[in-house]
Amino acid sequence: MPNILIGGQRKEIGKLFELLLWQPDRTFTNAYTLDKCIRQVRDSSPDLLIFDGSIDTSERCFSALTELKRNQATADIPIILLTHPAYDSEVKTRLMLIADAQLQEPFSPSEIKTVIKQFI
């Protein structure tokens, strides 16, 4: 049963992904702070992390994602990074070096499903 963790402070984004990706064999968990998100990744080893880059400062996000990818227990968990066009290009580039895929807002339902299908 695939477990998808959605890390981001915007509850409406989490709900959108749950509605679009729902299937009877999938479970969804939401983490609304960066610290809770990282703790849940370590504790539950989700099959996929959907990570909203606006959850915290870019430096903290970069550090947290780098730590996850360096940790042998969490390195293989795919990370899909949600970004916004207003993000500084340097910030986006640094985060994309760690993420396995990116979805830039505004994203369409078909785009979300296509990207997720690559990992689950």
C-alpha cells in the first residue's frame, strides 16, 4: 500500500493532491511544518514525499532535503518539489538538485498525475 507524505503548510495543496491521487490502496499523511515533515519521513519511510518549498525558509528546506538524501535510510524516497514562479531562480536550482521531480504552480491535474505516476 503506497504511503504518500505531503509536506507543506498550505492545507489546500495537501487536499488537492489527496483528491487527485486517491486510490483505495493509497494512504496520505500531511505534515504542516518542516520539522514534522522530516520527522515523519524518518519515522514512517513514505513511498513518496511531495514537498512544498514554501514550508520554511529556502536554507532550511535545502538543509533538510540534503539530509534526507544523504541518510541511507531515506535516500531512496522520491521527492517531488512544488515550486512557485516567483521563487528566486538560484533557490529553485539548489532545491532541484536534490528533488527527483518538480511541479511548478500553477499545475494541472494531468501534470500532477503524470509526474506522480513516475514514482508510484
